[in-house]
Amino acid sequence: MSVVIVLDGAAPGRFSVAVSPLAELAACLHVLTGSAHHTEHAAWADQVTRTAPPAFRAGLGRFAPLWTALRWRAFYPGLDGPSPVAAPLAGLGIDRFAELTAYACASGYHGFDFSQVCHDPGQAAVLRHAAARLPEPHLGLAEDLLRDPEALRADILRFLDLCGRVFFGGLWAQTAPVLDRAAHLVRRRLADGGPAPALVSLSPSSARLVTPSAGPARVVFDKVHHAVINPARTPLLLIPTRYGAPHLLVKNEPGLPPVVHFPVEAPEVGVTLARARLLALTDPSRVRLCRLIARQAMTTADLADRLTMTRPQVSRHLRALRELGLVRMERHGRHVLYELDVGAVGRIGRDLATALQY
């Protein structure tokens, strides 16, 4: 599946780049809830949760559906300046708040209509059924919403304010300059090269430009859900994140402007390359070849003799491994030596884990 951004008629002015403290707070909360998937921030997450007051740890568990699998869309509106963290949520109408929160409790919005979830028993029943199929606290949060949406909104606002005092105030002061630089770079790319290269740069390992002979050009992101976004009709907002890496999120809820929340440092290896590297090492002949050149650099002729293969056969295997970045080549006089890139092989598992989260 993929997210498709149609470029036909989408001038650079249809794209805006913003730095959002609220969106970055959501990314931080995602890390704090699932630090096992973000090993680069694991020590930070452990320190924050270990020293935080009980009320913070309780809120981190109770409100987790708002930032785990489906990022709450209420984290993204009102990106118009350095407002207090929770200020954009305070002005959200209660019915809209309930609708967006219901989508988070159900971990999805396609196929659901929660526009009247607090007034329509049928929509409430659908929400309960969808949330019950997910791990806790999805159902618990859904019940809180249906019981008293005003009280739940007040509780969430208090928790977000507590986040600012527990950890986010100081962290934002350090993170904002990094995000400002990333946003400036994307704005320059939009101005200098147009939307296509700017969008591909957000995810070089998983984005590609498609220019078919018939139909509009488009940028395609390899994602686990499908969506089609047309910036010529609805402007697209691009938001950089540091703590959200390696995820690139595409928010495309009905009736709301689409958002791409992209990591400042995109992974170098996408799922396609990681999978190809794994498959390359399932061939027994290549495994034997790699075992030899892991010990020392060797020529094609030496490898052919030791493996009882023809030189063209060895050359084909080496070429495939070189194209995947697993083998290095070095010339010594008249001889060309091949050596396994042990570091690249050692990163396969980590690269695959990162790519699967992107």
C-alpha cells in the first residue's frame, strides 16, 4: 500500500512547512510509551518516566491511544505560533474533540463515522465494538469519552500542561532550533526545485517520483495504509520531527487539511532494500562466498577456484551483493579484490526494524 501525493496543479505555494511544539510533544509521548522501539531515546525515556510524578505516569498510560498507533489529529491544528502547548486544544469544539478522540480509540478513521458519537447510540456502539478489539486502554478511554467528553477534555489538557512542567519545557528549547533548520531546508527545496524533489527528500529510502506517460506525476510513499492527497485541492502541511523518527506519518482525516509529519533524519535504508539484502543472503552459494570474503579480500579467480564455480557465476553473485551495498571492491595493481562489508551486514537487522516502523 502507499500514500500518493498528486503533483498536477500543485504549485509550491500549496505546500507549507511549520514547526509545531504540540506535534513534537505527541512524538515524545509516543517514545515514552514505547521506548523499546526507539532505542536511541531509551535512556532519555527511562530517566523521564523514572523521575516523573505518579500523575504523569498515570496519564501516560491512560491516554496512550492518542499517540501510539494512530496519532491523534487534535495534536496538529492551530500551528500558528509559539502558543502554550495545550492552547490549540482548548478552543476545539466538544463534538469535534469527541470525533477525533473516537478515531484514536478505534485506531482508524476509514469506515467510521463518529461525527455524532456522543449523541448517536449507534455510533457509540460502533466505537465500543472497535475499541474492545484493541488492547487496553483503548476501551477505557472510549468509555471515558462517551460518559463525559467535557471532563475527558479537561483531563487531557491538564495532562498536557503537566508534560510541559515535567519534561517538555526544557526539551523544546533544545529541539526547536533543530526543527527550525529542517523546516528552512524544506522551504528552500520547495522554492528552488519545486514540490517533487522536496517531497522525495522527506524519505529518500521509501519515496519515489512517478511520472507516467498518461496521468499526473505523483510522489509515492511506501506506507502500510493507502491514501491519495491532491494539494491542488487541499493545501498540504509539512511538519518536521526529531523525536518522531524513524516514523513518517501522513495524516489525512476527512474534512481536515492533510499533514506529513516527517523525521529530520530519514532512514537511509527502506524496507525494499532491507528485504532485498535479507533475500540475497538466503542463497547458499552467496553465503559461502560471503564467508570467504568476510575473512580476507579475494579476487574473482580465487573465489571461483575455492567455490568450484565459474568466474561468470562468481561475478554475477558479487555484482548483486555490490549493488545491495554488502560488498566492497578495491583495485590493487592488476587485481580487483572483493571484501564483505561486515558493518553493512551487521546493520541488516537494525535497518529492517527501522524500515518496518517508517
